Amino acid sequence: MNYCLFCKFANGEIPVDKVYEDDLMFIIRDIEPKAKNHFLLIPKTHYKLLADMSEMDSVNLTKCLAKIKDLTDVLQLSNGFRCVINQGDDAGQTVPHLHIHILSGEKLEWNPA
């Protein structure tokens, strides 16, 4: 996807400071943090919504999520964290490439409204 910001990050077209990277995903700091620590886990494969995933995408996303436990120190997750996936415009998805917000580093309030 030549117009997708996150795809451009993934393929090195636009340099970005990656906190972590492997064959399936990379993690960066969010430029508009909503918590003391706010990271984005971004799969390298482009799809906008969970509903757009292939079976292999689903397997790979599971592997990405499983990797979070190995990054507890790097992401400062020891006291707990929250994962958020915004799906579509009404949910506030601003980049049309599935990504997972990882928030930590402070007591997180819950206000779903």
C-alpha cells in the first residue's frame, strides 16, 4: 500500500524510531500519547480491520500479541497495561492500517463513554 503511513514505516520509506521490530511487526511510541507510556504495535502486513484479516493474518497477530510478554521491561508494563484496537472511523481509527495501542506507566481510568 503505497499511500499507507504505517506501510511506509514498515518498508523503511519513512524513517521511524522503532522500540522493537521482528519479521511480523514493529512497535513505536505514539506521537499523541494518551498515557505516560503509549506504544503502537503495528503488524507489517496491511489490513485495516480485524474483519479484513486472512487466516494467516490472524495467526500472525496472535504471535504479535504473545510477544508483548517478552517486552515487559522494554515497554515498562510491569504494573499492568491496556491494549486498545480502534476499528473504523466511529471508533477513532485515524490510520487505515490495523494497529494496537499499548498504554501503561500510570493508573489508567476507564471511561467508555
